Amino acid sequence: MNPEASRALAQFCADQYFAFDPRAWKRRSQYDHHASTLAAAYLCATDWYGHESELALIAAEVQALQGAPEGVAHPDQPGFDADQFAAMVRSEIAHRRTPPAPIRTAHEHGSAA
């Protein structure tokens, strides 16, 4: 998977972390079966992401729709760097948890009006 596609998938997974919607995974699978299935299979096996049962169903359903043999989309698959993907998703989640910096007015900057 190229870096741009990896970032987009990590951003999607972070979105889903905060507002999980199985329909969004199904929509995404229409154009990116392999990557979203792999992400669902990987994330359902983590202890930090959540939504394990829903992700397991999504991974299984997408594999069934594709007629893929058992285990085709597996996190140990060559070309999938689980550590890098986890770091990207966790970074996106952490970034979204960080509150935005307060907006400072001209008065707070010491400017006299």
C-alpha cells in the first residue's frame, strides 16, 4: 500500500474509533476491499482500538463477499506493516484527542487598542 493510501486508511480508522459505523466500512470496501479488510482484521485483534466484534464481522463479511479463502486478509500478510499501521492510527487518534490551542485576542498579546 502506498503512503498516501496508508494515511487515508489510518485517518478513516481514527474517524471510526470515535464514531463507529459499520456502513462506512461497507462503503469503503466497495473501492478498497483488501486494505479495509486487512485493517478490520488487524484492529479487531488489538487491545486498544475497541469495536472488536463489529470489526471481526466486517472482516468476515467482506471476505465472504469476495469469495476469499479463509485467512486471505490477515495482518501477518506480506506487505502489511502492522507496527507502522498501528502507529499511524494511534497518532491520528491522539491528535484528535488533543484540544485545540486557545485563541488569543489582541488584548492578551499585550496590544493596546
